[in-house]
Amino acid sequence: MRPDPVGGLFADPQTLNKYSYVRNNPVNLTDPTGHEFRHGDDMKQITLLILLLIASIHAQSRQMSSSSGSTITLCALVDHANEYSGKAVRVQTRVVSGPEFSILRDDSCPPKENPASGKHDVVLATFDQDHFEFKSPLNKKLTKLLKRNEQAEITAVGNFIDPGKDIGHQLCCRYEFRIRELINVKAAGSGRP
């Protein structure tokens, strides 16, 4: 292996390594003469089309999850658990943080006692590990509010889950709402229930 006799350009640092071939990008570039690299036109066009298609699909998906569908209350979600179970929904509710877990709450309809278990139908708030953007400004705001022992009013898109049994820490909760995306976050008062 010999160093490139042409050298590189300071404006393009990838060309400064005299032992690299076509800017370390042999999939998209070629250098048939050994003196200058060029784009493989077919591969470049295909790559560009694929990237544009992926970006378009992602943008449509985010727009649909954020803006489509009506926003429902936690009361409606719990009252119609069979209808919403396993589905993505947009909900407006309050998040209350406890020492070991967070729940969703709506003061206009306090949790009802489940006759089968004798416990209240509480909704556990979790985050979808595969889709939630943990570094988003809205999540930072939510985290800050909950750390200050405050409740937060949120609008979020997520999956409502009815596992058919109590779940969570010490079987605290009857349902789970797995948050995929926060739409809005605001302070909602202080204190835990």
C-alpha cells in the first residue's frame, strides 16, 4: 500500500489521510485513475431517493401521531378500556409522581374501585423505550416539574394497555399508558395525592 501521491484538501479533512481510499466512502465514490475521486452517479441518486423517502415517511408519521385523532380524557380512557386497549391514543391528563412510580390522574373522575380486586383502577405512566425522545425539551420540562414534587398537566400520544391484571410496583395499577410522544406539558399544582 502506497500513500496517495495527490494529497488532500484542507477544506475536506477526509482527503488528508493519504492512505484512505475515496474519503473512506467506497460505497458511494470511485477513483478509477487514482488521482481524483468522483461520485458513483447511480448509487448517489438511489441513496438520495431512499433518504428522501425515509425522511418523508418519518415526517408523515410524526405529523399523524401529533395532530390526528381527537384528544380524550383519562376518564373516557378508563371508562372504555376495552375499546382503547392496545391502541395508540392522544390523551390529556395529569401526571402525579410518587417515590417509585408515576400515575395518571383526572380529578373530574376519581379512580373507581374494581369489584374483582378491591383496588382502584389506577393508570401507571410509563415511557415507550423504543419511540420516546427522552432528550426532548418537553420531557426535560416534565422531569423538572416532577422532581420539584409538582404535578404536570400533559397531552401525550401513547398506547393504552389493559393487561387484565394489576401491574407495577406492589401491583399498584390496573392499566398502563405507555407514552410515545409528549405534545404539551404544563405545571398543574403541587403535592402528591
